[in-house]
Amino acid sequence: MGHASIRFNVGEFREILGLDFAQFNISLIAAGENPDVDPERHRTQHIAEHEIGIINALRNALRERLANTKMRPLYAARISDLGPRELVRVKCACGHTELLTAAMLATAGVVPERKVLDLGARMRCRECDERGRAVVSVRWGR
């Protein structure tokens, strides 16, 4: 009566036993064997172990570019932050929408220090003639 032979490679053996990948490789190396190689797992594990360092390196590499951008979070944006390609979108509750430039707002007497979000309470709709019903957003130029 013959015996069936089942063969597993090192990775399958590790998976069957439910062993930790890194610890299993340390054990293999200690026993003089070649480590189990899984490039995708190594890449994922490396990223997970060094995530903060990677993020900091990317942040440092982009620091100057980020510092020179005029785009601000909407809650902090002021009229003076708007460039010639940015538009303020004002949409009234009645559905009427207007796109305004910083120059148009300046012509209407809006001071550069005014926050963009404060415009919604001050604007009067040309369609329904109601004041303070507008939702304001910005289309930042690219």
C-alpha cells in the first residue's frame, strides 16, 4: 500500500500553521534556511512599519509648494485669497446661482479682509429679492 506524499512550499507551510510572516522568516534564517519571499507582503509591511516617516518625508518634500499655494480651506478663505481665476459661487435657496470674481466683489464694495463664507448672509438674490438665503462656495483656479 503506497503512501500519498503531500508537499508544501515554505509559504504554504507558514500559512497552514498560521505563523507570523516576519517571525517565521527570522526562524528560517536562524535555522540556516532561506527566508520566505513575498514582495507584495514585504512592501505592505514596510509601508505599515514606516508610515509616519514616509508621510513626513512627503510633507517635507512638498512643504515649499504647499506654502506657496493660495488655496485655503473655505472656512478660512478671505476675498484677498482669491486670484483672477477663482470664482465665488453664490446659490440662493430659490435656485438662482451667480459666479462672481474678486474684482466684481470689490466693485460692489466688499473689502478684501471679508471672509468668503460671510457673503451668504449679506447677498440679496436678483431673482427672489431675499437676503441671507445664499450658500457660498469657491471654484479654485487650477
